[in-house]
Amino acid sequence: MDPILFAGGDQRTLAALSYMQNQGYSTETYAVTHRFPLQKRIFSALILPFPCLKQGRLNAPMLKAPPTLTELIAETGINPEKIPVIGGPLTENPFSHYTDLSLSEELKLRNAVTTAEGALSLLIQNTDRALFGMPILIVGYGAIGKRLSRLLLSLGAEVTVAARKEKDRVAAALAGCGTQDTATIRLKGFRGLINTVPVPLIDRPLLEQREKDLCILELASPPYGMDPSLAEEMGIHYIPGPALPGKVAPLTAGEDLAKTLILLLSEMKAKGSDTSFGT
């Protein structure tokens, strides 16, 4: 197979590159630690960062001047209509064969582990209470909510889960958590709130019920579980926690990314989509 081209990315990308090279994959890089035009050649796939773009340019924090996607295409010589591409969500996508990493259930499950551990670290650093005995509300019972609830219960926290679906509330109750419906969330009595749902469920009337020392940890992506400016206006201890896997455990997050990429590339090959590989 022709080399896989990695473009942009952070420490997770470097860890993913190392893992895949150790697994026997041939790789090349563009705009990861250095940016320079590549000689026109055939690549089996293009791997973009997750998240893919920041302020309209490739997410490449190790570069002073990351390229746009248009510049990436020009400087690598790839054909956006032919090469298979894997990366984070794109609102304007120039690639004909694109796999959105945010839709990968395997990556969601893997990232839930490091996200939950990172969330615990942030919570411990930003509260004056021990987690043992602390009343904590988790909004959402997906992969992250499940992992978080187990960790917090193991540390003796009093965990309540707010979930939209009845089956999730039943599962949370059977796991030892209190439960609420997201349609009727109550904050009174809680000292910690961890949101995992990218839906603005927490509004001003709800926040007026809060305990004065409530600490809110936001793990969801935009539009978040609440308006961050509202937290500032109301003097609420609000902690944004985006992209925790790459911040708290970049090596693990990179290896998890690589394992997901290997799976996706294998699925592409099995489906015969490698016939469209290359420039």
C-alpha cells in the first residue's frame, strides 16, 4: 500500500504516527511539525486532525502558520475527488470520499476513558471538597456519562444521572445512581455538575436553584449544555473541558486514534474503496 499522509494535528498525531509505524504502516507528514510542499506522489489515504480546523485553518498547533484546506491540497498535490480522507467534522468539505471521525463509535468509547479521567482531575483541582460524599449531577448517560458515573461511584461520590431516555435512567439506577429526567432537571443540593450533552438544557431559572458553591464542568461540544457567558454573569464556577483526551493523556489518545484509523482503513479496503486511493 502507498504511504498514508498525516496532515496537521497535535501530540496525539505524533503518537498515532508512531503506533502505526510500529504496526508496519508507511506514513508521511505535512504541516504537523513543519510545513513544506510535497513532491507529487500517490498516497493511500489522507488523515486530518480531530478537530479538523481552527479559525478556518488546519488544526496544527505546532505550526506558526497552518495552511487552509485549499493550501493543503495545492501543497500536497492530492486529488480531493479521489483520495480517501479521515478527519474531524467539516462544514464545507472539498473531499469526495470523507469519513467523519466524530461518528466513530469505537473512538467515542476509547475517548470516554481518558475524558472521564481528565474530568475527575479537573473536578478535584477546582473544588474545595473531597469527592467522597459529594452530591454530583451528571447530565447525559452516553459513553462518557457511564464511565464517569462508575469512577465517581467507586470514589464514594453521591451520583445522580439526568438522562432523556427511560432506558438510560433505568440503567443508571441499576448501576447505583440517582436519576432525573433532563426535562425536569433539579440542581438544589448538588455541589458538582458535569455536562456531557451538547444541548443547552441549563438555563437561568434552573441556575437560580443552585447551591452557591456549585462547580460546573462542561465536557460537551458547542452549543454546550449552557451559555458560558451566563455562568460568568451569575458568578458561577464554570470549567470548560473541551478535548480532554489530547490534553490529559496525549499518548493514550494518539494510540486510541491510531487503532480507530487502522479499523477504518481496514473497512475501506474490505469494501473495495482502495480502488479510489491516490491522487
